[in-house]
Amino acid sequence: MIEGFLTSLGYALPPGGGLTPFLLLTLAIGGGAAWRTGQAVAEGWTPVWPVLVYTAIIAAAVRFLHYALFGATLLSPLSFLIDFALLAVIGLVAYRIRRARHMTEQYGWIFERSGPLSWRDRP
């Protein structure tokens, strides 16, 4: 089901490899790197835009690993965009979760958590 969906989007799965390389490289390895990248950027109190730059680099590395390990197409713009979109979402969610935690821990007398991704002023 997911394999058919990715193929219909134009994602370049490896020949005869199936869904395993996508799950292993893009979601497990690339997703873990994107998650930690989002947290690291938030911990440095920097704006959100570096998360997008760093996840683009991670997506390029994931695309290369698909090519080098499983024989997938290296220069596939649609595959890169799909990898980048997934990794960017993971990185941005990690950024926001860490920023919300950071704000409520650092400024606990001003802010309290209002959810996993947000905070609000203390009453």
C-alpha cells in the first residue's frame, strides 16, 4: 500500500528492493537525524530556518545512501523532495517540542505548557 503510494508519487525505490530501504534509511536513520537536528537548533535559541537547511543536507545524504547501498536512482528530484518533506516535518516538530519545553523550563515563572507544541502565559 505505502509502496504503491510512493511509486505513484514518483519516488525512486530501488529495483526489487521494496519498501525496506525507504523505512530504514529515510524514516529510521534520516528521521532520527532530523529529529536530533530540530532539537539541537532549538537548544541553541536560533530561529527555525536552519532546520530546513540542515534537513535538506540530510535528505541529500539519505538519497546518496539509497543510491550507494540499494542501487536506487541518485538524481531523482521527486524522491529528494519527498525525503526532504518528510525529514523537514520531523525536524520542525522536534524543534517545536524542544522549544516549548525550553521556554517552560527556562522561564517557568512566566510560561506554562499548554500542549506538546505550545506554551502560554501563566495566569
